[in-house]
Amino acid sequence: MILVFGSLNMDLVMRVPTLPRPGETVLCPSYRTLPGGKGNNQAVAAARAGAATAMVGRVGDDGFGQRLRANLTDNGVDAAGVTAGTNPTGIATIAVDDRAENCITVASGANLELRADDVPDAMLRPGTTVVAQMEVPLAETLALLRRARAAGARALLNLAPAPALDADAAVHLATAVANSVDVLVVNELEGAALAGGAAGTGGDGLALCHRLAADLGTACVMTLGGQGAVAAEGGRLWRVRALPVDVVDTTGAGDTFTGVLAAALDAGLSLPDGLLRAAAAAGLACRGVGAQDSMPDAARINAAAADMPPVEAVG
């Protein structure tokens, strides 16, 4: 069972010729409204990968909120824990350029009302994987992950979007993560922020991933975009190559990776096997526009993973 604690946004997606620079206006002919928010995306990704999934979050008492709850249900996610707050539903404006790069601005809205106490103790037990991100109040996220870990559940944190941290804040957050998280998922920038600005060596982030896992006492998984991903746990290191695809839009690829990784671990797969499935799914998610439309189901993930090179043990 996967329990996702996190954000739900309505995404306003625009295809633009180039991303705007400061002070620049870029015109495009239209936009689409698509379900999003990192928590919402990860819940849908996990459910499509075959995991029993529930979502706890906040939306506004408005049309966007109604659409987001209905979309979760349509994707097989238990949405009973998604309740209406006093603020409007969160939104994100997403500009995607002709190179498939994106620029995202988020108005959090009701997401900021989410509280750890919204999750009853009965939902936290052995056999549950709790998945959280950084788009709802951090203190509430960490409080829930501590409760989950104490109850015997697996606590997985995707440190995204990357927080702005000075050296003291990085130390404080790293200590909190060490005390509350079993599996940490980051990209290279997020990992460097948590490590106080340190950078990986060799251009692939492997040293940074190994350092974080050792210092925090967690399993650490680091995504590297087109270079694939790496993982470290208990002194062991693995690398997986990216699935070769013609990239259309990278929006949601990281959330697909995290949701599918959580689903694999929840199903009892090893970290290397989960790494392979997550990389395959993230590659498939880059083939379409928007965060959720191109998220693959279990059959497509299985087929893509079977065609990929095996995970390489590198330490």
C-alpha cells in the first residue's frame, strides 16, 4: 500500500518557442489545463504502475479541486483523504519550449493547509510506503515521515522542488532527513543543496549520492536526466542508463520516476530492480505533453525495462 502525502495543482501548460527571460513576454496560441502537483503526479504514477495507492492532500472548494479529486479516482487512487481547504486549489503555470525544456511557477493555495494530523495512525503500519515531497509545509511532511517510520512503515522523501538552503539550514534539514527518512530521492541539484553545496565528482553524481547515503544512513537515489540514475545503500552503489527516447516534454518525468520507484519497493523489489523500472517509466513519460497524460502503465514499463541494459553495480 502506498500513501502519498503531498500537493495537488491544476497545471496550465503552454507550448512556447523559447522560455521567457526576465522582463520578456513570449506569446503562444493556446494552453491546456492538466492535473498536476508533485504529490498528485506521484500517486497517479504509482497507481498506473500497479500499486494500491491512496492520496492525502488539500484542494480548494472550487472546480479545479473537483476535477483533481475525480482524476485521482479515475486513475485508481483512493481520494478519500483529499479534502477542501479555505484557500483556492493550487495552480502551476508551465511553459515548455521547442527543446522540451520547461519553466514552472507554482501558486500553492490550499496545499499550504495540509497537516500531518490529516493522516490517521491507522494508515501508518508495516507494509505501507509513505511518499512525500516538498510542495506542502516541510514541518508537516517531516512530522508525518517520523510517525510513519516509528510505526514500521517505509518513509520515502522526494526532495523536490529543491529548497534554497544556506549552510546551517542544510545541516538542520539533513539531520531531520536522517531521523525520518528511509529512502531519499533527489536530482543532482537537490542532493547538492542538502549536502551544503557539495557537488558530485566525475560528472555523474555518483560520489554525491554515495556521500548522502552514508552521511544520512538512508538509501539514496539520484536522477541524472539523460544520464540515467544512480543509487546507494549500505555501502553499495548502482547505476542505470536512461531509456533512449525522442523527448517531447520532460514535465512529470521526475514524478513518474519517484512514483514507480515507490511502487516497485512497495511490491518487494530490490533497490536496483526498482531503479531500472523507475528509469524506464521516466523515459516513457518524456514522450508526451503534460505531467500525467504520458505516464505509463505496468505493461509498458515491463516492456521498456526488458529492453534496457541491466543495472550496473559500481561499488
